Amino acid sequence: MPATRFCLIRHGETAWNAVKRIQGQIDVPLNATGLRQAQAMAEALADEPFAAVYTSSLTRARQTAEPASQRLKLPLRISHELRERHYGIFQDHTAAEAAARYPDAFARHAARDVDYDYEDGESLAAFAARVEAGLRAIARTHQDAQVLVVTHGGVLDIVYRLATGRPLSTPRDFPVVNAALNWVDWSDAGWRIELWADTEHLACFDGRDEAV
């Protein structure tokens, strides 16, 4: 059956990643390390036969995608569905700050309550549905082709769970690293991981996990 091969990339490092401050949909740019990671990623993928390059509309993802888009001579396709989850009242806080300021909300966050939306943000269930619908639309547009997608840690978390059957309610037990290569196939049979968190091209960088 027709399949789409994705190379999914979490954006490069930001200053907020470095201190584990929750970004969500706040538009934080890459720091110097993140810009170098974006260049390294572009070089690693320069000879890949991509049919298209998609990116989240947030600056940190677009900045990560731009070098690859230029090397591949493919225009950037902007997708709002690829944005990070909206973390509502937690955005602009570290986990420790959020726990101290919003203890009841943090308890629901720590329990991975799939229906909790951080008061004015996005529930995990709604976020997962958005991500899956957005990526399925890309896959159906590019059947039997290979696509580069630059997005966010939360989006990659959802994809990994779709491919492995891990419930949304369970803690993350797998890496989601800045600017790593994550190769995933999609067909009507579902999602399949080919290679996850390939960081060979980032040997000189300290990729960040967890901070979104």
C-alpha cells in the first residue's frame, strides 16, 4: 500500500530549552547552538530525495528548517498543525516554578491528565488529535514520497506513541532530542519507526530533551 516516509526533526536548541523553561506556543528563537544544529542537520540531509519540506509556524522551527530548505532547493511549507502544544498558564515557567505557583494544576500535569488544558491552553487529547490529523494530511499529499518535517518535542512525543502504542497517559520513556533525525513511515496500516533519535551529525552538541 502507498506509504510516506517522514524525517521528523525537533527544532534546534533555544535559550529556554537550555534552562528548561516551558515555551509551548511562545515564539522563542534559536540560540547560537540551535543555529549551528540547524546547519548540521541540513548538511546531513543534503542528498536525501525529499519531495517537500514542512515546518511549524513558530520561529524556532522555521529557523531550523531554513538551512535544509535552501540546501534541498525546496520551499518551506508552513503548517500551524505542527506547532507545539499550548501549555496555557505553564508557559514562561520552569517546571519548578509551575509546581510552586500552580500546585493543583501541576499535580494534573504530572499525572498526565489527558483532558487537562492548563486553564487556557490545549489538552493532551486535543493536541494529539491535531498532530495526527496534520501529519496524516501531509502523508496523503505525498504518498510514495519522502518528506522533511521540522516541528517540536511534543509533536514527536505523539508520533512515537502512535507508532508504539504507548498511551498518552504514561510518562515519556524515550528521547526527543533537539535537531536529531527521526525516520518514520506512515501508511493506511499505521505508523512505523525506522530510526529514532539519530544524533550522529550532532556529535559536538548537547541536545536537550524534555523542555518544550
